Amino acid sequence: MNPVTLTILCDNTAAMKEGIRAEHGFSVLVETAEASILFDTGQSGVFWHNAEVLGKDMMKIDRVVLSHGHYDHTGGLTRLAQAGKSFEVLAHRDVFARRFKKQKDGTLKFIGCPYNHEYLKSRGLVFRFVGPHEEVAPGIFFIGEVPRETDFETGDPLLVLEDGNGKIAPDPFRDDASLYVKTPGGLVVILGCSHRGMINILRHILTLEGGAPILCVIGGTHLSRSDPAQTEETIEALRSMKIASIGVSHCTGLDAAEEMRHVYGERFFRAMAGIVIQIDEKGGTSIR
């Protein structure tokens, strides 16, 4: 098994490392011996700044993958366009849907991708829309269009979109996508925001991969606005999966993160900006 390195380049919080910055958003660099994949770009150029601080050469990225079309995952795309390289960007075709969040006063706040497809193409980014399950690099898989099968992961009612008829409707998040790396020792899963439900995503991956063990899960779980019952059922479902280590980011929320820490103990960590997770040849995990 070749080592897998996950470097958190953007998160709401930052590790105590000199020069590392935080912002509301998510971005992680996934590296194996065969590929270097950037998963999400945060909402600005913070991910690029943090990569430079950590000594990562972003010009060596093979391609970019987007988890979904919210501004805090796609806003940094223009920083890539400034690099002078024609990056390939992989995403579900709904990534450019017009998305909004319902405010307390009933108004709608736009929270979709800040740039349209044509503008990003004009800046040199080459988009390729991918299907629900595709190997995007040797051993690294895109997983999307996850079926909603749990009865407790019902989605966020405040998140809506403009449908094909120009009407506002609940956002189904068809484009909600994750990555996983298949290794001889098990699976390494990278979540974006888990809008389709963290447990739905993990169970779907396990079904596709014949129940292979999960070595590590990192990323956003979207439990920050869930009720206590959903958090409890999520954690109970995670227990049965026997995940070796789990590091939460971004939209998880402090309360849910603390609940997971209580259950997972030393196997739990906060995947903050600046954190590097190494999965070694034997499946062991080190965090620095």
C-alpha cells in the first residue's frame, strides 16, 4: 500500500502553526504516489496561502474536484485561475445551480458558486462533469448522487435553490459529492459538507466497495444545525462502522464535534487548516 497524505488547506479553524489562516470553508489536498488532487477551494485564496506555508506546490496538482456548488467550497476557483495553469475541474453538472439560504426575515441570501461556468472557462479552468461514481485518479474515486435512505438525515430546510422553472424549491443537493481512496488496508473517505447525509454517504461507499474497512474519515458532516436526535443517531450509526479514525471539519459544529470526541476518544481529531494526516503502508494513521 502506498501512503496517503491529506493536508487540510482551508477550514473554519486553524491549527496552531505559524502563518496558517482560517476562513469559513473547506479545502483539502489528497496525495498518493500516483496523483495529487485538490478537493474544494474554500471561499477565497486562503487555501493557496496555507499550501505555500506548508510547503505544498499547488502547480503539481493533477486536477481539482468540487464537492458541491456553495461559495465556501468554490470561491477559491479564481485563485487557481491566477496561477497561469489550465487546471481541470471535475464536478457534478448541478454545481452551478442558483442556491440560497432562507434568512430569519424571509429574504433569500445567495450562497451558490460566485462565478458562472462561462466566466471560469474564460479564465482557463477546464470543467468536466462527472457521473455518480468515477475513478478520477488511480485508486481515488468520486462518489455522488448518493441515495437518501436513512430516516434521520432529512436535509436542511433553510437551504433552497432556483429550479428549472425559476421557482424556489428545497435543494436536493444532487451534486453533493465526496472522495474516497481505496487501499489494500481499507478506505480513506473525504467528505465535503455531507448534504446528502454522512451516514448515507458512508453506507453507499461501503455497499459499492463490498464492506471494506474504513481507515479514516475527514471533512464536513453538516451537523452544525442538526437537532440532538440526528446527532445521536449519526454517532450511533458510526459506532457500527468501526471507523479507525475520524477528523471533522467546517460544518460539523462544536457540539457535534464534542459528542464525537467523547465517543471516539483518541481516534477523534479536529481536521483544522494546517493539519496533515498520513496513512502509512500498513494502514496506520499519524496526525501532525
